[in-house]
Amino acid sequence: MSQTRTTLITGGNSGIGEALAKQLVGEGQRVVSVGLEKPAWTHDLLTAYRADLTSLAETRAIAEEICRNHAVDCLVHNAGMILPNLLPDAKPEDILALAQLHLGAPMLLTQAAIEGMRSRRFGRIVFVSSRAAMGAATRSAYSATKAGVHGMARTWALELASGGITVNVVAPGPILTDNFWGIVPKGSEQQDKMARNVPVGRLGTREDVAHAISFFLDERSDFVTGQVLYVCGGTSLVGLGP
């Protein structure tokens, strides 16, 4: 992005969101972070809010507050949870919780920001989805809601294109974040085996995904909308093996 813009990042306090926030402020861009916690670091260009985006009421209130105080040009919906379970132990309640977090929250945030984006005839909306949207064991609720993200993003891309607003999706494969290590022990043989099963020969980093997101945020990417970019080391082609 050549001129100074304001990017709202959900889950900007850790993982991919934190990496993107640091990249953007390093480039002189303004960042607004919202998540369960505020970032552990500060910067003159960083403003942080705390909210539980699984709560409809909290999300609606924080969306209105943020867009009242900031002219949001770009929205990156990165916040997410996995809630893994094989089918016999899966709970419909998990689908409802993840649907609010992965779909309801970005809808409310975008609705609050959309008037400003349209008035400036510029907007960038980027969802952080997952390769698991293609299917993955233990991911019933997660895969279903992440696949829903792809459909919603494509719908918004069509609805918002005439206003100078693009909507795209970055779908990471296995990325070394706390979410990943919450399921796969850090430094374990399981982690090493997963890395060997990735066609490029390694697991992804937060910065790999932040770099892809920044492409969609760029002003020069205005002819790219409704797309899903897999940042997965090739695992969207072959999976991760047994």
C-alpha cells in the first residue's frame, strides 16, 4: 500500500495476525487490533481493543466502537479456533461457536466499516481461512465454517466490486503458531513428520502468510477479487499424509 491506510486485524495479538501487524506498522501503516487479548507490544501506529468475537453482542459493540473511532480501509479477519474432534465426539455447539467466530464476526465488522470504504471508493477485505476447508480429519466444525468463508467471500466480492472494494481469502496449510502447537507438540516427531510430508519440505511461518495477505491489501491488487490463495507448501495438492 503506497499511501497510509488503516487495517483492522482480528486476532492481531498473536500468530499470523501479530506478524502482519508488525509488518504493516513497519511500513508506516496504521493498525487496529481486536482479539481476546491486546498485543504484548506497542507502537504509535497500533491501537488495540479487547473483545470476544464468539459473542454476538460483544462483536457488534466493538465493531461500532472501532468504526466510530477509525476510518477502516482494510479488514483482515484472522481470528480463529479449531475445536478438533473425531465425528463420534463432535458437538453441534462447536459449529455454532465457530460459525459466529469465522463468519458472523467478519460480517458485523464489515457492515460497520462498509460505509466508509464505499465513500472512499477503496476497501480490502481478506479472510484467513485454512487448507482444512478442503477436508481434514477431526475438523468437522472447523472445516465446515472455513469452507463457508470461501463462499461468503466470493459473494461479497461480487456485491462490493463496483465500490472499489475487493474480497479475497488466504488459506494457510500447516503454520507454526500457537494454534498449531496446541494440537501438535512443539519440536515433536509428529511435527517433524508433518514437515517431511509437505512438498516444499518444511512447515510454514507466520511471515509466509502475512506476505500473502499483504499482496491482497495492496492498492495495485484492485483487479484481484473473489480468490482463494493457498499458502500451504503444496499440501492443497497432496494433503499431509497419514
